[in-house]
Amino acid sequence: MLRWEHAIERGAFVCISEKGILKVKKSLVFAVAAFGLMSLSTTASAFSTGVCKSCHALDKDMVGPAWNTVAKEYGSADALAKVFKSGFAVADRKVASSNPKWKGMAATMTGAYGSFIKGHEDDAAKALFAAVKAGKM
């Protein structure tokens, strides 16, 4: 059995097993964890909305607009995917281009688009509409 402990004063993680102690640098632990999360998200479904929850909620505005609002404005996953595929220009975004609050936050969403959505445009749009239909993210 393995047990992990964080040695704060040394900036390392320690793995304790029956065979002894193994010190591991923090960067390696984070890299392994990130790889594991990416593997889980690609095997579980084509697109995970998990990262979206940090800025969006289903039925209330947060850092970004509520997904119910986005779904209502676009009407279909295909229409939203088309905007994603066009490069996600602010002028093409129905919610951001029509509301000064969201227009001001457009750079934040553009960064998230580049990191999480680009290359998964159809799956991301379908996931948003599926979440709205199911009533949960």
C-alpha cells in the first residue's frame, strides 16, 4: 500500500511504501496527475465540462454567462459549434457581443477556448446542450 505525504519544508512529495520512502519532485507529481486527468476525460467522454464549471453555472451568471442563456441564444449545438469552429471571434458570440459585461470578459473565455475547446468544438457544443437538457453540468 502506498501513502503520499507532502514535505512542505523541502517542497517535495514523499511516497511511503512497504519497501521504503521515495521522494518525488512536485513538478513530476503534478505532471503525472495532469496526465491522469487528461486520460480520464478522454476515455470517459469526448469532452468533459468539468473545467467549464470554474466560470459557468447552468442557471446563473458567474464569471461567464449561465449555460441556459447561451443555449437559448444559439438554439442548437450545431450553431454554437459553428462559432467555435470559426475561431470564436467576439463579434460572432451572440451573448458576448450583445452584453457589455460579457464583452469585457471575452478575453478570459478566449483563453479557455484555446486551452480546452479548440479541437473539440462539436463535442464541447454538444456537451453544453446535453447539460442544459439534463439540468446539470
